[in-house]
Amino acid sequence: MGPEEQKLIQQAKQGQTDALETIFRQHVDGAVRLAYLITRNWATAEDAVQEAFIQAFRFLDNFQEDRPFQPWFTRIVVNKAKKTKDRLDRGHLPYEQEDVNPHGIFIPEDQALEKESLDALFTAINELDDNHRLPLILKYLTGLTEAETAQVLGIPVSTVKSRLYVARQRLKKQISELEGSGEGGL
């Protein structure tokens, strides 16, 4: 953690609301995108992130300042999103699946994939089980390292590497099948 982030965390621990607000602004967009990729519903993702911030700020005194904030907070977001998704899957939340901004990521126009290719990629990612989908999302869409991904998921780095390898192989196979069927491809 850099000195500025460390100072911000210290101020937040002292209850300075402007520091808490700054932390919120720095992490809210990425947290909602991550939660959406887990829950596949914007309203549910926003609820999960709100719960994650409440928990993070409530237990900020337990945060070890010599460690980076991002993986610690990401773990809270992942856990809240998974719990919220489980409640949604059991029918306890009245939200419907949404098609607005279905991928939850911003891609600059000059680097944008064709919409069909992006849809095919996210369809393939969504077909993966959580054990393989979550490490993929955390590493490639959230930008965490393999070590940070392992920390967030509470598994060894070797398991993260193995799951990423399997996930990439499955994605290659699914996408090549889509290309072969003429439904579009990457």
C-alpha cells in the first residue's frame, strides 16, 4: 500500500468522513462491476456492494495497514455478492435479470471488441462454474494478481493458477465451438 492510501486508511480509522467518502469513490465502480459479474443483476450487485462497504467500514479497525486494501475489500465484495446471489437464486429477492450493460465493463471505443464477440466471450464465461469463473473475473477483469486472487478466494496460489488454466482451456473450447457453428467468434 502506498503512503497516500495508508494515510487515507488511518484517517478513515479515526472516523474522518471525507476519508471514508474518498475510499468509497475510489472503489465503488469497480466493486459494482465485480458484484454484477457474480450476481448478473445490477440492483442485486448494488445491494451487495452497499453491504460490503458497510461491513468494510465497520471492521476497518481490523484492517492491517501493511497489506493492500484492494484484495481485502474485494474479498468482502465477493462474499457479499455470492451470498446475495444465493438469496436471489432461491427466489428471496424480487429483482429480474437485466439486459442493460450486460457485461458491466467499460471498453474504450478504440479497443472495443465487436459486440457479438464480447457477447460470446461473456456467455462462455458465465457458463463456467464459480470455481473457475471467479478466479478468471478477479484476475482479468478486476486486475488482481494471482496472489491477491488467492487471498480473496481463500485458496492457495497454485489452485488459482490451476483454475485459471482450466478456465482458459474451457473458454477456448467453447469459443472455437461458437466460431465453428457460425454464431460469431473472437
